[in-house]
Amino acid sequence: MDINSDRRNSRVIKKARVMRVYRVSGQFGKATDNFSEKGRVIEKTTWKHIRESDLERICAGLQAGHQKHMFTQMGIDLQSQEAYEIATRGLIKPQDGSTPPVLYSIRCVEFNPPDFVLEIHTINETCRYLASLIHHIGLHLKSSAICTKILRTKYGFWRQEDSLIEQKWNVENILENIRLCRALMRANHLEPTVLVHSSQEEERKLLSAT
């Protein structure tokens, strides 16, 4: 929520395509028609063969595939000096909100099969995309998986604890939160950016490449 002159800051932040961090919980052994635990179960599979190292391997492959893809869209060899120089200029981001999601980091932070939790750093994501990502990871592991929870822990330089929950909405708390957010805006410059365009078809290739 933004008020008066802070609407301009909201537009600046949105245009900057800041990084978002999530904790996404999943569960092996089931597939549903909408990738979530609330969907209709369409398949049950075995999952006891899955080890944490297997999950980490799939996550590493997805992350590497997205990183390579961003440079490929620029026509640059990932191993070249030019790629290194571009990376030092700033975070490589999609050109706008219409391009597919990009994964910058994905790692397993909890593994208690059939349940697991991934920490995901991404841009241009949607909840459905994150849920479908869990589904595809299950398929890559010769099983199935559903998404049981999505929690955003960071939005740019705003952390989860900087947010103001609805139960605390009153004039005093809102004004204090505005002061906090303005202080964060002053203390943190938006990340330098190299913009890249990619298509929905290329995103589908990324999901199936690992």
C-alpha cells in the first residue's frame, strides 16, 4: 500500500524489477490438477528413493540453466571475458514484467521427506509458477510433488519483518512504517541492472532441460 507522494516510489521500485526471496514448501508423492495441496489429486507416486543430494542436484541444474539462458539471450558465451564484465556491471534482469520468471538461486533449506522447503531468489514470478516449479522438480526426481506453502521473506531490500500486517493497521503504526520504508529507500540504492528479453517458449525449454 502506498500513500500520496510514495506512489512515485512504488512505480520506481516496480520498474526496477527488484529481487524477491521465497520459502516454498513441497511434498513428494502426489500430483494435483493445480500443483497445490488444495487441488484434486490426479496421481500418487513413490518418493522414498529421493535423497537430499538428488534434490540439490536438480536445483543446481535449474539455477545454472537460468543463468546460462540470460547470457544466451544476449548472444554471449557464459565462459567469456565479456560475460564476466557484464556481470560486474550489475544484476542481469528480464526487460519487463511480461517476460518469464528468472531463477537466480534455488536451494534446499529443509529436507524431511516427503516434505521439503526450498529457498528461491527470483524475478517475474507468480504463485502458480512457483507451485509448478515444485511439480516439475518432482517429475525430474521420477516422482511427483505438490506445493504446500509459499512464503515471501524479502522484496528487494524489504524483509518480512519490515511489513505491517493488517491486524496492526492504525494511523500510528502506518506512519511509523512509512518512516521505516523511506529510511530503507534512502539507505539502499536500487541495484544496477542489465536488461534481457526472453520468451515463454524459452521458459518451457528451461523447465525441461535439467
